[in-house]
Amino acid sequence: MKFRCAILVVLIHLFLNPAVALAQTADEQFLAARDAARAGDRARLERLASALQGYELEPYVEYWQLLLDLKDSEPGTVGAFLARHENTYVAEKLRADWLRQLGRKQQWATFDAEYLRLVQPDQDLACYALQSRQAQGDASVLDAALPLWLTLLEPPEPCYPVLEALILEKRVLADAVWARIRRQFEANKISAAIYTMNYLPASQAPDKKLAQTVADTPLPWLVKLPSDFSANRMQRELATLAIQRIARNDPRMAADQLERISPSLKIGEKSWAWSQIGWQAAQRHLPEAMEWYRQAGDATLSDDAAAWKVRAALRAQDWGSVRSTIEKMPPALAAQPTWVYWLGRAYRAGGRLEEANTLFARIAGQPDFYGSLANDELGRPTTTPPKASPASRDELLQVSAIPGVQRAQAFFRLNLRTEGVREWNWALRRMSDRELLAASEIALRAGNYDRAIAAADRTRSEHDYSLRYLAPYGDQVRPAAQNQALDDAWVYGLMRQESRFITSAKSPVGASGLMQLMPATAKWVANKIGLKDFHQGRVNDTETNLLLGTTYMRLVLESLDNHPVLASAAYNAGPGRARRWRADRPLEGAVYAETIPFNETRDYVKKVMNNSLYYAALFDGKPQTLKSRLGVIAPRTGGEAKGEDLP
């Protein structure tokens, strides 16, 4: 009887809501079509395509059909699809796929015509475009390819003919080949480096087994090297590579070995080896780092090695080295806000106040970490800009009608977030500020908080920082923060960085929920507070996630001098690391953040703290300074209490 009643209820619901029923059926058919395409089931895909005509995601079904036979497709068939869907993300996808087929077949005339219409070419397609110019006898193609020699360290397959042309035309000689190998070793791309050794003259090229031995067991190989190998370039170069590999694990051991073999090396080889030891020492905050960098002399530094030389100088409060290193950086690197700010600080430390203020003014007002610090240097506390008028009903309707927005929302409805994010970002590309604000409001109303932030973040003149810095779940977040005596601006700043307020967010390493809790951490905190009936399935429950996350924030904060910079670093990389990254002297919070060894954690701490600045400005309605939030990090001491062993 109960079963018949349930069936009756469903039938009545479908009768009263036929549009809902059809939408659900179409969604299910679309997901089935996606499965059929992945399985290569042409017949099933064809049947489902017929049923999905007029469906909002129909272009994807047609795309999947074309993709199955793209290798043998007629240009007219592909061209017709691209013409119908021009300026859409799905057209961009198909055009890129088709260009790869054209490149493989070396059908350059058709390739060139379509490549011009591609908006965001990947590196492999850019290299096919260079191949096309090469095939047409364009002599300037080598000039265009030359910068790739030291930057494209693990190239996709289509790039090899272009790079090899540099060798054949003698635009790249042995010195440049060894320079590329060094860069590949620096980037830990050993297989690519060993492949590059094939381009060396026969007298300098080690066999693959020898090269692998140097990479895998550098110290034993170096110890067995004959005492006088100065006349053999291959052995000298391999010796410097061995030093680089040893330095990755033990810079002091590498320094000892370099001192031992130094008489057999030429100046350029020694300089590069010292730069590698200095770089690795800087990442470990070793006090010898600057001395080893100094021994490198005028060695050409990679971007990473130069950045870490500045960071080592910051920790040593050596403003002269900060200045000289940034001034020698390539222009594109030196123009980054990070180095503009620190060069300004170096000028100020040297009494060059006008030049310092000019640099600060260049980045002040930008809503990022160093823009906020530049505001502080110029005495302009950070405030939120005037709030733009809300999107009107007509603006909301116009943006809602944009096909890309509709497709993105359909993907979100289907819980296909990756596809939805791509469509959404594509749709935002050419929007005006008013359209972006409308898009942000549309995403907010749909509960897609991350997309609301992404749209509001792009405005150029008209802004709404209450959309850029959303504060959802206020009736749950605020009490949770208050119960743990935490600054709610910091809590929101951390959550914005962790999950963008997506409750179902899950990281590649398994962190879950609004506060991105790792399973072991969640279990530990639950046991710590005696949370009954806890199991991992509860981690994505908003209330449970907030309880565990804010409790962990408090425990970490209390164990680290109640300093939010240290606690933010600990939340991302663990309390033990946050403690070890202190210095033997007090450090500005900004210097501590800039010298965090992990790229991800360094970026994370900067963004969390800058987020908290803007949340505080919104919540308090008062100007804020980032420097006051960053404070000073107390030095580590020999008897420093480590506190509780937190996960």
C-alpha cells in the first residue's frame, strides 16, 4: 500500500511539474551521453544526441561526436560547428583539438587560418605555429624560438623540431646546451636534462647511464672522480651538476665538496655551483647562504635563484644585497609587485626616499599583499572602494541570458564543477564591470560563492567588495569564531583561501569542506574536544566542519604566540614547520611570509592575511593597515617551548 502511494505521489508531481521532469530527464541523458563519449560508444551517443536537441548543453554533445572522428573529419564539418558556436568555450576546445590534428598532418595553410582565431593557445600549439613558419621559410622563426631554449625545460612533443632547428642552424652551441641542462637540473627535470645531453658535441656528451648516476648518486660519483679533471669539460660540467644535486639535500656538504674540487673548475662553472649552494641554503634559512651567493660572483641566476637571494638578504637585513639583486633581475621579473615593493624598501633603507615612494606608488592601491603594504609605506591605510550600485533587474536578465553563463550554471547543477568553472571563466572574459557585478550576483543567488568572487574580482573601475569578500554562513561562522575567541576577519580570510566557501570542496590530498580539514586532523580535533559519534562523513557538514576547523585554528594560534601569521602558515604546512621558519632575530611579519620555503604556503599566508585585512575593513568600516596585522615574529630560542604536538 505504501509503495502504491509513493508511486502516486511521484506521478502527481510529474503531472504538475512537467518542465522539472523533462529537465531532470535531459540532465540524465546528458550525463549518459558523456559516459558514451568517454567509452567511444558512437551508436549510443548518436541516439542520445537526437534526444538532446535544444538542450542547453547540446553543443557539448555535438563536440563529443566530432571528437570521436576528428582525425578523419572534413574541414567543412568542423568549420560549420565552429561557425555556429564561434566565441564559445566549446568552439575554442574543438579548434584546439583540430589544430593538433592539422599540426600532426602538417596541413599548414588550414592550420594558420584557424590558429589566428584561437584565443588561448597552449604551448604545443604555439610550437606548431612556429613549425608552420619554419616550413614556409620564415627566417625570423629562430629568433622567436630562441627564448624558449632556457625557459621551455620540459617541452611538449611539437616543440622539439623547433628547438632542434636552433642546434642545426648553430644558433645554440655547446655553452648554451650546458646552460639548458643546468636549468633543467635546477628544476629537477632530470629526464629532460639527460635528453638535452644528446645535443652536445660527441666529446662532451656523457652516456645516459653516467648522467643518471650523477643525478641519482652524486656524492659517491664525485668522490671517485680523478683528482685532476680540469682538461675534460664533460667531467667538469658533470661535477658541477653533482654539486647541485648534493646541495638539494645538504648544502654544507656540497660546499665542502666544491671547495675540494674547486681548483679543477673554471670560474663560470664554480660560480654557478656556488649559486646553487646559496639557493638551497637560502631555502633552508642557513646563515651561510649570503656568503655562498657572494662566492657565486656574477653568475647568471635563474628567476628562482635570484628570488631566493633576495629572500636570504631580507632575513639577514642586508638591504644592499636586496637592492643589487633586484636591480639585476630580468625586467619582467623585477616588475612583479613583490620585487617592486622590496626594492622600494631597499631604497628607503638607503635613504633614497623619493625613488622608494615612486616604486610604492606604482603598486599602491592594488588589492593584493604588496599593494596593501605599499599603501602602508605611503601612509594610506587600506579601505574598500566606494560600493557600486547593485545590478539592476535588466542587467541581471541580460547576463543570465548569455549562453556561456547558462551553460556554466547547467554544469554546476549537474555537479560538474570543473566544466562549469571553465565555461564561467570564459564567459567573464569580455564583460564590462556592470556585467561582472551582475554575474557575481547571479552566482551568489545560486550559491556558487566561488564564481561570485571570481566575477567580482575582475572589476576594473566599479567595485563591490562585499561580493569580492563574501561572508556567507554568517549565522554559523560568527558564533564558531566567537566561541574560540578568534578574529572573524581572520577566520573568513582563511576560509576564502581554503575553499571559496564551497562546502563540498575537496583537495587533491583529501582535505574537505569549508575549512579544508585533512582526515587525520579532523579526527584528532574531534577526539580532543570529545565530539561524540564523529566519523569522516561528518567533515563536510557545515556546522561540524566549522567547529573542528575553528577549534584547530585556536589550538594552533595558542601554540604559536597567538600570532596569526605563524598560525596561518601552520594551518597550511603544519605547526612544526611554522616554528622552524622563525629566525634567530625578530622578523617583520612580511619578511617571514616572503621567506617561507614552500611556494604554496608562502602564497597562502600572504593571501590569508590580505583577505583578513579587507574583511576587517568591511566588518569594522574603518581603514586598516596590513603591517599592524603582520606584526613582528619573535625569534626562536634554544629553550623555546614547542607546545602541544599538533597535527
